[in-house]
Amino acid sequence: MNWLLLLKLIDNNYVIVQGGANIVPTQEYDKVLPTTERIARQIDKVDFDGENLKIKEGEKLLTVDELNNLNNTEKMDISNVNTKVYDIQ
């Protein structure tokens, strides 16, 4: 699998917009970085300074096994989720 980070340059800082496997970009990005599954699944915990990925202060990356064992519904922020189901009228 090809794990990637998609980044945009905003105010001279790279912001990780999306991470995942076999991503098909739907917009323009300023940088695409190949990475590992461990990082691509935890993009909120890392930053890119233009040359290196770094773990944000106070964060700890979980292993892939730990990520697989998480109860994802407890960790997900669903406060902004659109609950409307779209169908053809």
C-alpha cells in the first residue's frame, strides 16, 4: 500500500491536509510525502517543517497494532458530522 501525506503551504507553513493509503487527490497540493501507515493514520499528531516530519509537543504516536485495537467511536469527534442522508428524490 502507498501511504501518503498531502500538504498545502499556508502562510509559509506546511499544513497536513490529508493522510491515507492510495489517496486520489481531488484538489491541488503543494507537497506530497510518502510515509508510513503509522504516521498517515495520525496526522493530527505530526507537523512538517519543510524538511522533516516532527511529532507535536506532548503527543505520542501509537503503533499500528494499537491503532487497530482502538475503539474508534470513542476517539472520533463527531460533533460536526452531517447526519443527513442524501438520496435521489
